[in-house]
Amino acid sequence: MMNRQESEQLLQCRNLVAGYRIKSGFVHAVDDVSFDLERGGFLGIAGESGCGKSTLAFAIMRLLKDNATIENGSLFFNGTDLVGLREEEMKKIRWVDISMAFQSAMNALNPVLSIGEQLTDVIHAHGEVRQSEARDRAIEALKLVDIPRDRFNSYPHQLSGGMKQRVMIAMALILNPDLIIMDEPTTALDVVVQRTIIEKIQELRKSLGFSVIFITHDLSLLVEISDTLAIMYAGKIVEYGNSDELFNMPLHPYTIGLMNSFPSLTGKITRMGGIEGKPPDLLNPPEGCRFHPRCPHAMDICEKSCPALQKVDPRHSVACFLHKGAENL
């Protein structure tokens, strides 16, 4: 376990570049990404499928695939740069200090091991613990997510989708980490179960004090639950800031398009909008702003230069030439 510094910032990501090497070149899945996460904070990351959200999550965990690499940048967690750590050092941090609830619980859980075995395996992997103590801790973790102890010996196929997802959350919590990364944790769940999962995450965060990075394509969900929002498009963060402010005053045309893609539950009934075109090929991304081929406000400069993420006020930044002249982030 690493030394836990009591600074305000838990995670500082700076100019991170990560991607995949394939025969035809390098896929720029995460390109010059920077953000901060405060201790106890809740950062939501939203964007279309393929924008680099999950690659960013696996880069933080240092669990990228064999053909993937971190090309540049830093990830300072509790004052330690994770990018420079050897795998043996990272193993001491992974799950103890940073854990992850993986996308699609039905595929992430081992179908031939009981829930209890999978939870106690996590405990045994990070220290010598008696089986009875590991069992007690696993049952306590299940209790935190409202799963009764008699489910300890159940197998994944005996649980509902919502219960499987709560097991994944229990597994992420079991070693009391400072940070939990949640990659699409409510995908494929109905809206009632989604609500239950979200409320449980919020309840546990307040009681246990951990930080959250919550990744989803559902911007309407993030606006409700996150403190800070990062909007990703084609490997880059194009808008970043306080959740309420970003929701009430979205500035980037892509963010506005995402907002218009969701119906309002309280306003007038209107036809939902959308974003024309499709995301670019990250093997050969377009010159300039990566959104300009789909942007209704694109200018000549957008085709030639890539806008930097700039502050428009202390709690809101955007990468768009429509809002140029602000202080660089």
C-alpha cells in the first residue's frame, strides 16, 4: 500500500497519450488528456463509443492490452507517477489503492467460481489472510451493496443483472481503495435497476469517502451524479468543468449535440436532435479540430489548427475556437 498524502488532489493526469499499435499504424485512443480529481470527488467522463473513455480507464489502472502503450504524459496518484512504475510496484497499488468495476458484470465474473470465492481471491491476492477472516470481509462487502450473506456461495448465473453489478462494486470496494473507476457500470440494466445502483454508489461514497471516475455514454446520467464532467471526443477532452455549470451552459458544439440527443423530462416536448456524421478514424484523425467535419459552426481555422483546452472561467474549460482568447488550462 502506498503512502497516502492528504493533499487536495488525489489524481493528476497531465498530457496523457495512449493508444494501440496495429500493422497499419498507431491508434490515438487517448491524445494529450489532462484532468484533476480531488480527494473524495466524483468525475464523470462522457462521450460516444470509441472516443477513448475505456482506454483512459485502463491506462490509469495500467491494464492496457499487449498491443497498447502509454506514449507520453503522467498520472500522479497520491504523489506517485503511475506511468513510471514497474509492474511489481503497480501490483501493490492496483485494487488496494485504485480499483475498477468493469463493464458488463455478466462477462467480468468467472462463471465457474462462486461469488464468495471470487471476493476472497481478491483479499488473498493482496496479503496473507486466514480463510475465515477473508470470508467475513467478503460477506461484509456484500452487505455494503445489499446482497445477503446466503448469496456468498451462489454462482453468477444464479444472480440477476443488477446483483451481478453490485457484486462487481463489492469487489472494487473490498480492500478500501482511495479511487474506484467505474466503466459503464449500468450498461444493459433497466432504468429502475440503474437508479438503485447509482443511489448505492452515492451512498457508499459519502460513507466511505472514496473518489470515483464514472465512465458512460449517458451524459444525462452523469449530470445528475458527478461533481465534475469531462467530455471526450476522438481521444481528446473537448470540455471540462463543474457539472452544474457545464449542464446549464454547454459551450462546445459536441457537448451541445450530446445534450440535444436526450429528451427533457421537465421542459417542453420537442424533437430530439443529434449529431450528423460519424466519429473519425483514430488511426488517421483529421487535421485541426477533430470535430470540425461534423461541426455546424466549423471555420477555416478549425481545419488547420487543434484548439487547446482553455478556461472560460475558473470552473469551466473548453477546446473550441468559438471561445478563443481564454487562459490556457
